[in-house]
Amino acid sequence: MTLNTQNWSAQLHQQLQRHYHRACVVVCGDASWRWQQLQDLIPTGQQGLIVGEPNTDSWLSKLPQASSIGVKSLKHQLGQETDFAIFDAELGFDADALAIIIGMIRAGGCCYICLPPKAAFLSQPNPAVRPYLNAPLSLDESLKGFQSYLWDNLQNRALWLFPETDLPDLSHWVDTTTPSKTPLPTNDQQQAIKAIHHLAFGHRKRPLVLTADRGRGKSYTLGLACLTLLTEGKQHITLTAARRPQLENAIVAMEASLKIPNNSWSTKGLTFVEKRPYLKGTTGLAVFSLNGQRLTVQFQAPDALLASQTPLATDVLMVDEAAHLPLPMIQALLHKHSRVLLSTTQQGYEGSGRGFTLKLSEYLQQHFPDWKSITLTQPIRWNAQDPLEDTLNQLLGFQNGSAQPSTDLKTPNMASAAPQFYPITPMAILDKPDGHAYLYSLFQLLSQAHYQTRPNDLMQLLEVPNQQLWVAKTDNDLIGVLRALHEGNLPVSSAQQRQQGHLFPQLMAKNSHQAQWLSLKTLRIQRLAIDAEWQNQGMGSQLLTHFMSALQNETKLDAFTTSFGASPGLVKFWGKAGFVPVHLGGQKDKASGFHSVAMIAPLSTSANALTQQCGFARQFVWQLTDGFQQLDFELVYELLMLLQPFLPQTESFPENYLAGQPFEAISWRLREWTLSNPSCLKHPGLGDFWCQKVLQNHPWSNLPMPRKALESQFKAALLEMQTAAD
């Protein structure tokens, strides 16, 4: 029997509801046909979202069961659900928005992707790419690689509808066995709650990391864990997160669980008393009672937790969506509180937490070797093997849907591996027989190199024309990747108006007040990533050297540049490669928790002259007594070592300080000598204390030792250095 679209849709939704699944349906044809199909596909009574903002006269705006929502507004829909969502090519495909929708569509619903015929789709630009194109690039100049990738990736993973063709066969699309709905809490939720119990009642300073993909009931688990701990003797639990609404689901889970009769989580006798508001309708304090005792679960902002001089009086600190906080903030919370749970989503609307997880694991292993981790794998808002989740996770680089070149390397053998370094283009990757697997490996490497990687980073990789991609490979293994963006070559007259993109030249033109920076042709190295198994083998330096050697002779290239969160190790790495710092951000970056540093390796006479004239060295040493007073001395040391050629040199040490001249009478000369000899900061008798007092002008009272003891230590170290130099 031939089905019409309405009957086919009814059969599809019946299967989805029975299996507690969702589906991705591609509607491919001209605009009027797509509109008619959507009217037949959407079941009566369902209400959904159109992602984007169609014109009022657009066919999309005429769908009565769907309301439009802007891409930027989607990120504020935390915890919200919808029956279906529609993406249409005329509005663009924003990869971040696709990732958000994965977690919003209810079980039994569909994500409808509406495309024109193949030739038209592959040739038209993606409006969502516009914010990522450097001026004056236009949409027509984009690579259109994301469309090609989207089309190919959806071929075998979505249900496709075409004009004048048979509708997809559903008879073998999913297992005909009706699965049973998993009762809550699931087995892995129960295991997670037990692990949180061990955290709360076991040895101190053994942090627990809880990870999960979206839809696994992470917030529900936190809520149940809070109730369990309160019934077992804990009196005060603190929740924190980058954004307060992230925790509201945990509060809701607590209230709902207490209303369930004969629940299995030993909450008998525990009663909910009241909620006190925080901001914008969210909860600041939840009060419970057990045998007449007052128990609380309280929200505290992470910066407030760190601002207090003493640790908060709490039994357990739970940090939700930890990947949204700067890693230095996480580290500070770990050291300040003895029982800390770090919870984070592995893949989500804010991007992959993979880079965060790798960096956090490395830090925990070094400072808290007895830390534990647990992962929630079983979904609760839909059943396992959900077709929509599988489709979009593979599409957005969250998981690999095909065989890939192995990246699971053991101890590298540098002699036999013979790594190769060469450029490659995004379109060449897609044209390879194993192109999607290759792209997955490359994207995963880029994710490791960055604190937070978003799905839109994959879209940019396939769309931006002004980029250079270089890879490092050994045999069949992709072990390194470098991505750089062409910037500059702008008219000096454009200095008065902000241009889209061109991060480095516009930053320098503004801060040095020299518009000539805009005219330089530069290549900004945006990311440099090496597989974990190959790190500390010099592979990053080799890849960077090959890239710079090949590109520096490019016609009229003025400089290589880079910008990143300034850690001592990274500044040292780039300094060894010939880069010098020319700017340091006054505020710490919200994502990395570090000050952003801009560095340049000038090639042309013009770039050299501007580097010499920018005045950063003198401004930096002045700022050490002001905005950079709290800058880590290791970072100060690395920056000063690179800036030494740009600073006045003082030949002689002010010996009168050793002969008894008061510090206040000679401090300026001590400072000038230190700036000329920054290597002195590495002497164990000087180090951070000397940096804080002589360079950063901290009061004696703020230093950790009495003045007399410190000055004795300083003079002994200086005398030792002077003797060694003679």
C-alpha cells in the first residue's frame, strides 16, 4: 500500500513514541513543496520551534504549529523542551543551534531539516557563517564545505523525503520489540549517588568528577544525591555554577522526589520546608527538616566562594557544568574546600568539554592523585540508541560514525615513525575516501588544544576561506594540527570603524594607536594541537617550524602572530619559536581564566618597526605596579626574558643596598637592575617575593615573611649572585 505523507508520519511517530526515540527527517525539494510536506508531517497537537527568524512573508512563518526563535536566544532555553524543531537552508545552519536542539526535542519528536535540491543547496552560501568571515569577505566567498559535509553525513543517518519518490521504508528502521521504560534512578545514577556518598563521608581531598552527555539526568542525580546526604547526617550542602539557572533542575528534582510515596532513597522523614529566591525566579536556598533539625541546600556564586578569606562552612561543594568555569577558578575551589564534586556535560550546546576534561584530569592527577570519576551513560529523557542523538552527534563531531585512522598510540618511536608535515585544505579532506573519519580525528585534536570547543568551530573549519591548515602525520596516524588565519591588509583609513574579524591587527592598532598595523599582511596561528601521546617530544615545535619555514616566503607576508591565554609554559614555547609579546589583556579571559597575550614574529621591515615602536615593554613594567600587581611571578619572568631587548639596560648592581642603604632610598635602582637582569628572579632567595616587592610594589605587610627576615634573605641571595659573577 502506498502511504501518503500524513499516514507515513503517523506511522513514524507511533514507532518513535513506542520506542521513546526521536528522529531526524530531511525534507528536500523546492520551498512550496517543503512547506506542504511539513504541514502533513507535523502531528496534530504538537508545538515546535523554527530555528532562525524567517521573514513575515516566508512560507515558514505560515506554519501554525511552530514559532520562530533566534539562534542567540536558544542558549537561554536551558531545561526547556519542544515537540519538534525545524531548520531551513534559507535561514542557515548554525552548528551550535543544532547541538542545542539535540537536548530540547522530547522523546517521540522530530528534527526537520529542510533543504533545496542538491545542486542548489551545495552552491548556496550558509547565512550562519556570516559572523565568522573576516571583512571584506562575503558569503559567496565561503567554502560551502559545511553544506557538503551536512549532505553527505545525513545520507545514511536520516529519513529523506523527495518529491515524486517513495517515502522511506519504516518496517526495519527500528527494532520492533517495544523496550521497557527504565525506572528512575537508573543503575548508573545509583552508582553516581554512591560515589557522591563516598566523597561526602570518606577521606578528605579526594575530588569526584561526574561527566555525562545531555539527557542523562545529571541535574536529577545531583538533586537525589543532596537528599540522600541530608538523610544520612550532612547538614549543609552548597551548589555552584557559572549560571544559576543551570542548577534549578536539581532543586526541582529534590522537591519532586520528596513527593513520591515510598521512594527508594531513604528520604523518609525528610520534609521540604521552603525555598528562598536568588535572582530572576531561581532558588537561592532550599530548607529541609529532619527530626526537627534544619538542613539546607544553598546556591553560592563561584566568585563569592573564592572571595571569602576562609572556606565556606559546607559539608560538600557541588560544582555543576564545571567546564563553563575557568580552570584556575576550579583549581582554587579544589584547594579551598575539602569535599568537591565537579559535574560537567561532555558534549553540549556550549561545545565539547573534552579539552577541559583533559586539562582537569592532568591537574587532578598531579595535585589530588586519589581523585575519582564516574560517567552517566544511560539516557533518561529518551531511550538508548536514539536515532536523532546518534545522527547529530556524528554530524557535529561529538562521536565518530565510521572507521577512523587510529590515534591510540603507545610510546612514540621517533626514529621509526618519521613524521611528515604538510598543508591540507578542508575541501581536500572531504574529498578523501575516509574524509569524514579524517575530519573527526582532526576536530578532536583541535578540541584537545582548546579549553572549550563549540560545534561552530567545525562549521568554521569547513567554511572560512582565509585559513591555513597544516597537519603532522606518521604512517596512518594524525598526530598534530595547526590552524592559522590570514589577517590584516586593511586600509589605514578603516581604523575609525571596527572591521569584522582581524583580531590581531585591530587589537594592536587600538592599543598602540598606530593604524599602520592594519595594513600588515599577517598569519595568526589560532590553534596548535598535538596528540597527547606525542606531547613533550618536540612535535609541536617541529610542526610550527615547518609551517613558518614554508609560509614566511609567501609574497609580502609581514608577520606571524598568535594570541592565547598566557601561562608561563606557553609564553616560553612561543618565545623559543621567535615570537615576542606586544600586548597583555588587563582582564582575565572568562573561559580560560588567564590574561590573553598577543605575540608576533615579525618578518618585514614594517612589522619590525611597529613592534619596536608599540611601547608594550615599558607599559608592561609600569603596569606591574598597578593592574598586573597580582600577576604570577613565573609569567612575569617569562615575559621579561622576552622583553629584555626592548628595555633600557642597567650595567651595575646597586651595591649600596648591601652596604646598608635603606630599601626605600634605592628601590628604584633595584627595580631597574632587576628589569635588566630578569634571570635573577629564578634565584631561590629572590623569586616571587622579590618580584612582588621590587617589581610589583607590594607593601611589606602583604608578604608572607617579616620584613627583616625577607631583607636578610634578599641580601644573602644578592651577595651570592655577586660573588658568583666575580
